[in-house]
Amino acid sequence: MYDPCYGYYIGRNKDGIDEWKFYFPKRPKHGKLPRFISNSSNIQGICLLKKSNFGIITKSYKDVVALSRFSLEGENLRGKVVATSAESVFISKKQVEYLHSFWETIIINYDYDKAGLKNMAILRRRYGFTPAYIKDGDWRINTKSKIKDFTDFLIRNTDNECQNLITNTYYKIFN
């Protein structure tokens, strides 16, 4: 059986333990073997946080890695993006307070699908997060492609187009 695996190094936690997440994309969603294996908490990348006026919570560590390649106002996004272990995993009030000790505004970026929209709405009501989703290739704008997250957008577009998407979205939210 062809069973490729992607390994994501999440960082060293406060106890000195290296955190990893492994993803097996060819495994069936409801099969006998897990598609994801991790020794990380439900906030992936939390040990990499940097002070900023904003931060982004995504639904997957692959989006953290993808977004961290880019920058805003001359600063790399690394340390300004984290992920829950799944869209269905809700962070606690204590975790939100911790994130707010680094970030003034928290942007939630889940998939543009039923689960993603529902859970972004819950987090907006519960914690006042700002939702920003990609709908068919642009945040909050409808075109005709099948793009529902940042990694999908990155695969189909140039780095310059990705940087423009990030920059334009930032200014839509903060202006």
C-alpha cells in the first residue's frame, strides 16, 4: 500500500518537548489507520507565538506553514498563525486569554464549508474573533474555482498573488 506521510514540526513546548504532527493523505477518512498523529496540544504552533496587533487561527497546520511563508508590513507571519487540531476542536477561554496576551485581534480562518462556517460563527459569538474565509479563491469574494482554504489558493496561484490576497484581506479587516 502506498502510504505517504507529511511531518510538520510544530516547535518545542514549554516543557522542552518537541511537538510534531504527521499527516497521511492517502488513508481513508474513516479507515482503520489514523490520518493524523500528533503529540501536540490542540493549538499547534502556540510555542512559536510573537507579539502582534493580530494573529490568525487556522484549521490545519499546513495552512500555518503556508501562511508563514508570507509577510505583512515588512514582518513575516511566522509566530502570528496557529492551528487547532481540527475545525471541530474549540479552544478554551484560558487559551484565548493566552493568545490575547500576544495578539490584540484574533482572526479565525477555517474552510468555506458547512463545518468551517458554523464553527467560525460560534467562535465569533463566543470570543469576538474576526472571521476571514476563502470562498472560491478570494477571501469573502465569490469566483468560480474550488478553492476553500489558503493552501488550495497557494497551490493554484503565484507567491505574488498570495501576498496580494493576504495584504488586501488585512486592509479590509483593519481599515
